[in-house]
Amino acid sequence: MTRRRIRRRETKGRTCAMTVQTHLAALEEKHSELERKLHDIMASPSSHDQEIASIKRRKLHLKDEIERLHHSAN
């Protein structure tokens, strides 16, 4: 069962819907932030393998979510 989820939040008595495009843009920004963080950590001589692996997993999860939303939006 695949359903598009639209996030909603209450703002002073009215409901605002987060569109799929807005959600995609937010996910892509988070992915870019993780890319920058990964680059900085890997440039450091004292980088920890576990931290690098964790960031790579989070990036992959975001990439998968972005791809899923791209396909469901079409």
C-alpha cells in the first residue's frame, strides 16, 4: 500500500499542508548538509569510522526517500 503523506501543522488555527515539492526540497537540503559534514569529517585526521558510516547511512536513507517521492509524484 503506497500513499502519499502530506505533513500538516497547525498555525494559529489554520492547517498548512507541506507539499511534496516542499518536502523534497527539505530532504535534498538535509542530504547536502550531510554531504558537507561528511566531507569535513573525512578531511580530519581524527575522523571516526563509526561516525562516517552513520552519516553515509543517513545520506542513503535520505536519497532513497527522495527517489521514492520523485517516483510517487509522477
